[in-house]
Amino acid sequence: MYRLVRHFSAGLLFAGCLAQHARAQKIFTWQEIRDQFEATNPTLRAGQINIAESRAQEITAYLRPNPDVTATFDQFDPFTPNPYRPFTYALPFASASYLHERRNKRELRLESAKKATGIAESSQADLERTLLFSLRGAFVQTLQAKAVLKLAQENLAYWDKVLGVSRDRYKAGDIAQIDVDRLELQRVQFESDVLTAEVNLRTAKIQLLALLNDRTPVEQLDTTGPYDFTGDILPLDEFRRIALETRPDLKAAVQSVEKAKTDHTLAVANGSTDPTFGMDMARNPPIPFYVGFSVTIPLRIFDKNQGEKLRTELDIGRNEKLRDATTAQVFSDVDSAYATLNSSLTLLRPYKADYLRRALKVRDTVAFAYQRGGASLLDFLNAQSDYRSIELNYLNLVGSYLTAASQLNLAVGREVIQ
């Protein structure tokens, strides 16, 4: 019975370990990370509420003026000699009035509010564009840290094989103890590379989880995606054209100019007078009942809206200058990101075409010669160091390329390079 309970407990423990391992192996692609980010990031969700608030202001902007109603009961005499007829000389009076807005004021307020909503939507898209760049950077850092960690582990495993062969050679009297000691000491560098890569990977995952507003343990998060580069990109003019059509901050700047024009038209309309139409009903003995109509028109002796007219007219010019500045910034962003991307490609192409293959060939050749006494220990260490440096430089350059591609996507306004 005791053995049965022990085996059952061991089985539960093993199943729990398998379940935990399965949770730890949850892997997210870039699209899955992006979808979760758009659904959970509090900054983006706050921006969406801001758009809803702007739409609510459209309702307020289109409200009609409420009519005014007045009721009066005058000349009621409670001290009349005839206590049974206190309402003999009473004069009931009722009136209603309504302000009529001219020059399409209500329609212009609605148009201005709708354009404000459009600006809010463009600003939200621009916020998402900026935050997605940070998210993409964290995602690329995670892929880069995984690639560097894998390289460090492969180098350590390779060095352990070299140590095994060197120990056998030492036992056979083929090399000296000092050579084995130097190889053992060199292993510390590879162990340090592995530990540093593990810390960098953990740090990148923490940053990614922070952007996702996720409290998942770091060990349960993993990412996957192509960690490579493509040698073909569109010409610069094509990226400029896409940016002019796509950039949400430029779109918001253009919309601000249009809203400023609408606001100026509204300011001019607000300077016009609005009549108030009224109607009243009453009795005036001996007249038992009568109806009257009235129109009240304010006299525009002084134009109290001239300052607002001037302000809105100046605001048009200000927003036009801001639009031009944003356009110049768009071209600057695209040109800078394109130059950085081209620079990364210029460095990466020879690495992939020649340097990686040559570094591996030199390392294996020198290692083969060293194991057979045809090369010195210093030559072998230098060859291994060069190989490690070339491989690490290549991985870092790929990371720089992916970051530059993300920067170009940010400058263009949408993902043109995956």
C-alpha cells in the first residue's frame, strides 16, 4: 500500500512538472503579441475612451436651444370685500419664447465636433504607432537575446568537446598540463557569455510583459519569429509616398487645419444676431382672452465677437505651419530610417555571403590542426575568439537591422517590412 501511494505521488509530481513545462512552452508570434498588446495595454485603452468622449461632445454640439415658458397670475386680491370672489380682477398670463440660431450655427458646431473626433482618432493611431515601435523593439530584443543565448550555449558545448579531446591528449602525453589549464580557464569566458545572455533574455521578456500589462511569470513567456534579414527593400521615393498617405500625425495636422477653418466660419456665424420669437396668452377684462406674438432682435451696436474671429483666423495660419513642419518631419524620419537600414544591409551582406562561412572554416581547420599537433594553442585560441566575435557581430547586426526596419515602419506609419 505504501509503495502504491508513493508511486501515485510521484506520478502526480511528474504530471505537475509536465503541466508547468507545457505552460512554460507557451510561444507567441509577433501577431499574437501585437493582438494581446492592442487588447490589454492601458494607455491604448485610455485613448479609446478619449475618442468615445469626443463622440459624446458631438451630441452636445448639435443640441437645439430650449424654449422658455413663463406663467403669471396677477391682481389676485385675497382682501376683497367679497370673500367669495377673490379672482374677479385676476389677470392670468402665459408666454413662450424660442431662440432661433441663424447662419447654421448648430450645424457648424456639429461639424467642428466631428472634426475634433477625427483628430482624436488620428492622434490615437499615432499613439498606437509609437507604442507599437516600443513593443516591436522589445520583441526584437527578445529574439536577439534568444539567438545570442543559443550561440553562447553552442560555443560552450563545442568548448567542452575540445576540453574532452585535450584531456585525452594530455593523458596520452601529447600536450602539456599548462595547455589544458589554459583551455580550462578559457571556459570561464563561455560560461560568462551564457549567463549574460540568460540575464539579457530575461530582461527583454520583462520589458515585453510590462508593455503587455501582463503579470505572467517570465518563465512562461516565449517568442518566436524570423531572426534574419531580407536584402531587397523598396526605393526611398516609395517609402515617402506611403508615409504621406499613412502617417497618422500628418493626417491629424491636416485635420487640424480643416477644423480651424470650420471654427473660423463658426466664429463669424456667432457674430450674427439671433432673433427670439415669442407668443403670449392672457385675459384683460373686459377682454376675456387674447393672443400676442413678439420678435426680439439684439442690436449689434458693438461686435463682441471680433476677437474670436481674429483668433480663429490666426489659428488657421498656425495649424498650416504645423502641418508643413509635420510634413518636413515625415520626410526626415523616412530618410534617416532608410539610411540606417541601408547601412545595416551593407554590413550584413558580406557577413552572410562570406564572413560566417570563412570564420567557421578557419576555426575548424585550426582546431583540426591543433588536435594533431600542427598548430599552436595560441593559434587555436585566436581562431576560436575570431569565430565567436564574427558570429556575435552578425547576430547583433541582424538585431540592428530589425530595429532599423522597425524604425522605418514607424517613420512610414505602417508595417512595410516584417
